[in-house]
Amino acid sequence: MLVEELGEKGWILETCIRYYPACRYTAGPVDMLRRLMREQGLNAEDIEKIEIRMHPMGYALRIFQEPPKVIATDYRAALNGAFNISYVMVLAALGRTPGPRWYSEKNLKDPEIWKLAARIVTAEDESARDDVVCAFRETRTRRFRKTSAAMSVWVSGEEHRCDAEYADGDPWTPKPPATWDSVEQKFQNFCSRLMPSDEIRGLIDCVRNLESVSDVSRELTLPLVAA
């Protein structure tokens, strides 16, 4: 693997772009929910129940089988929150901007978020079991897609069924996994409360024009962010 297709294939092109500050297993369901809410004109309060049918390898983790009903507001909050699919789904449904603020004390202690999270349950997507077997037996990298998922969303007693083979940012889709606009928006979302807008713009321009940067250590210096 280290030298296979050396000089012919850049494996960096198979890098996933994560648009949410959460585990990759949550990306497919979040994308589906946002798309459904946009198409149907739904608000978070309209949702009566969500059942997420997860990839078997993700569902094997207890934290996905039984998402915790509270997240401690300590230094582990972002890590614990990133794997709490119910919490992450609610933040997406409420339209909260993805980024560090997802795990702010205000959000973590918001009773409305946890009230909505209680309406979300998970189950195993048994139809995806063959994906793992095939990946281990038939591919060189043994990589299986983590973002295929299906779910049902109930609104006013009506079930809306959704499924997706990929999530935004996956490298295995026919379309490019990212555009400059989408990556810039992610950077803005994640850093807007940490850095001045002019510094964010300067870093973006520098990276976009990296070929013209004569001294990376001088021109591409990341600013120090206060804790």
C-alpha cells in the first residue's frame, strides 16, 4: 500500500471533508434531516419522532445504541457531544451554525434541545452488513463507507422515509467532495468566534493562492487563539 500507484494516485484525494463538528457516522443522518426539513418547510418543533437506521459498525458502539441524555460541561464536552447523535441531530434541526459553539455551555444545558433529543431513537441498518464484509474481502484498503444510512421522520402522524449512500464531503461520490465555497464556509463557521474576519479572509486568500506564497512560514502564520 505504501508504494502502490506511487506517482499515479494521490491518496489525499480520498480524504473526507467533515462539515459538522461530530463523528462521521452522524454526517449522513444530519444531511438527510436538513434536506428533508428544507424540502418540506419543517421546523424542529414539527418533528414528532426520528428513527435513525445506522451503519452496523457505528451501531455496534454503545454510545450510538443508547445516546446519553446529558453531556457534562467540562473539557470533554466536545468529544462526548461529537458522538451523541441525538444531540447533534437536534442542533442541526434547530439551524445552529456548525462549529465549536455546538458544545457551548448554553447549548449543553438547553432543556429544549434535550426535549427534542428524546424524540430520536437509533437502530441498526441490517441491509448495510454486506458492505463491511465486501470491504474486507474485496478491497485493498478495507475501507467501508461510514455514511450510508436510512431514517424515518414522523410529522403530524405522517412518516417520511429517507436514505442516502453518501454524505456531503465523501470522496467516493461522483461529484467532487468539496468546493472552495463549501470549505471556506466551513472555515468561517468554525473560526468566526475565534479569529477576526480579516484574519480569516487573509488565511483563505493565502491558501487559495499558495503557489504564489514565497515564504510559507512568514505569510501563512496561524494566529494564536486565546483559550
